[in-house]
Amino acid sequence: MKEVLNRMNAKTCLAFFLTTLFLPACYNIVKKDAGFDFQKAPPEVSRYLSILEQRNYAVRSFKGIGKISVWDSDMSRTSRAAWLGTADGRLRIEFLGLPGQPVAKFIFDGNHYSFLSHMDSHVYGKASSDPNLKQVTGVSIKTSEMIEYLAGGIPVYEHDSVLLKQADSDDRYVLIFRKHWLGVVEKIFFNGFVPEKVEIFRWGSKAYQVEFKTTETVNKRQIPFHLVITNGDNQGFSFIVDRYWSDINVLPSTFEISPAD
């Protein structure tokens, strides 16, 4: 029975990430991490921008163990997983079978991403500077953005103006970032001074939203332990963290397919 379940879990992982290797190139309409121009921001906005700047400045390399779930209107699937990311944009995800052994691996070294299936011992790969995960998850989100969210940061898209509005209660506010020729490009929702949701827009339509369901303090930084990303069309994915390590030492060889793999 265990062998059957392991085989099923391996097939799920293979189907889950194999298509990432054939994602088409996607033009980035808006640059992220555009920085913070406090001189142009209204005084009431500066404190919120400062909070975001501090969170992003504090992004460090990390490692997590937990569960990854993906769903659409027809089905959902969940796999145990371990993941590791770096502030410079590298990512490694290992999908685990029932005994806790890897059944598949996804590795992005900043220039190239690879998928290793332990079902057939084949390595699939393709060059890319920042893969888009849309065809895998249904959500148009870049790998670099996913890394930043997992590390406790929030990507800030290029903008010309930013304003602060009260949301649905006295303690909730939303920062709205606009670009002259695109309109709204991003909204960041706060409960007090704590970010709880991010919405990203492209050409006036919401591309995706991220909800920080639960957070924990790790090395004096707020890290999401339950992160839910959706696109508004019954498609999405989530990370649920069981254990998390920050400020870890990461060797370049971690993002290589080794003979041991």
C-alpha cells in the first residue's frame, strides 16, 4: 500500500512541476522593487513605505519545511515539501514522498531551472532569468516574487504616485501605487501597521493577490507561515510552513544537480 501511495505522490509531483520547463517568455510590464521615493510621497504615507522598505531590506536566505497545495475549479493536490531560497533570486524545492524521501526536485540557479524526477531519473531544464509560474499554478507570478514573499518581503512595483486610503475599518488601510500610463499597479493592505494582503494589477486587471494568513517571528522578522496566492478565477496555491530557518549559509552547489541526486 505504501509503495502505491508513494508512486501516486511521485506522479503528482511530476505533473505539478514538469510543465515549468516549457513556460513561454513573458514580458514584464512593470518592474518590481522600484525603491521608495519618500520625497514624492505624502507625509501620511511615509511610515507605511518605511515599514515595507525595512521588511525588504531584511530579506535573507531561508529554508522551510511544510506543505504546498495547488488548486483550480476542478481539483486540488497537496504535497509535503522542503524549500530553500536566497535573496539574490535562487530557489530549490524538493517534493517528498511518504517516507520523507525526495521524489522530485525543482532547482532555479538564477539563470537556468531544472526538474529532476526520481521516477525516471531524467533531468529536464531550460534557460530563464525569472520563470513565470502561471502554467503550473494558474497564477501569473514570477519566481523572484515568490522568493521575496517566502522570505518575508513584499515586492514593490514601479510607480509614479502612491496614496493611503482607509479600508473597511478604523485599523485597516491600503497603500495604492499608480503608474501614469497603467493606472493602479499594486495595492498593499495593512491591519494597523502589519501587511496582511497584496494585490498586483496589470493593465487594470488584478493579476494575483497574496494573503498572509498567519505569520511568525523568526530572527526578529515577520515570516509568513501560511501564504495563499490566488488569481480570482478559482486557481491558486499555498505554502504552509512547519519549520523555518533564516539567515542560513547557502553554497552555490545547492543549486546544482549533483551525481548524488
